[in-house]
Amino acid sequence: MTADTIPGSHHGLITSHLVQLIESHSEGLAAGLLQRIHACGRCNDLLAKVPEHELKQRVFEIYNNLGQWIESASDKEIERFTRRSANAAPCRASR
């Protein structure tokens, strides 16, 4: 049961609305994250290992399809995604 199916829960409505906002602003969010990655000296390995177009596409797809990804991703898919991302290069894009 997800938060938006719990009777009387306002958290599900907020969560659903937040996901919709993220998806509708996915292009701008992706561009902002990529700017922070480029500005972060600790992200040079990531930028060297992952082609710019692939990084941009993956970030956009995650933001743009966040709700679908959250609902449909299995534990194995999430683990595979996080492992692949972590193995690409460690990076913390801070503000």
C-alpha cells in the first residue's frame, strides 16, 4: 500500500503533487543538476567516464519519469541503477 492509498492520509497527496512538480520541471531540474556537476571539482571522474549526452539523458529521464520509476522499479532495478551510478564515479554535487 502506498501513501496515496492510505485512507485519510494527506502525505500521499503531497507526495503525488511533489512528484508531478518534479516531472513537470524535469528539464530545468536536469539542467541545474548538470551545471552543479560541472562546477564540482569532485565530479571530474564522473564527467570523464560518462558521455555528456548520456548523463544529460539519464538525469532528464529520472526526473521526467519519477512517478513511474518509483511505482514500477523493483528492488533489483533500484540496486542495479544505484550500483551502476556509484561505479561510474563517486561524486557529491553540493550547492
